[in-house]
Amino acid sequence: MSSDTRPTAARTPEQIEADIAATRARLAATVDELMDKAHPKNVAKRQVEQAKAQVFDVDGNLRTQKLVAVGGAALGVIGILLLIRKLVSRR
């Protein structure tokens, strides 16, 4: 074990208490922020904003190209499911 010969800055009990109080305040603020982020209402609001961002651009215009692609994919899946149903019902 090495010994450090540098003098340590002596802190008064008042300084230590002030440091503890400041740390408590930062911790409380962090906990409050986390609770706010995790609140179901706020989580739902963020999800709605993300969904809107997928449909609308920054100017508020519809992203028609993306909507057409999603609609085409949905129709393709429905078509495949109907084809499978038809093939299965033939047997």
C-alpha cells in the first residue's frame, strides 16, 4: 500500500453537509426527470409524435411516397394471405 504524503484539504462539517445537500438536490431532480419520462401519458405522447413523424414531414405535408409504400406492402400481405386461404380451402 502506498502512502500519499500530500496534505489533504480539510473540509468542515458544514462543507460536507452542503455537498451532501447539493448531491441530494441533483439526485432528486434526476429522479423527477426519470419519473416524468416514464409516466404512461408522456410515453404515449412520444409514441404519437413518432407515428406522426412517419406520416408527416417537418412542414406538415403528408409523406405520400411512404404511405404508398406502406399501403402497397399491406395489400401484398393481404393478397398473399388470401391466396394461401384459397389454396388451403381447395384441399
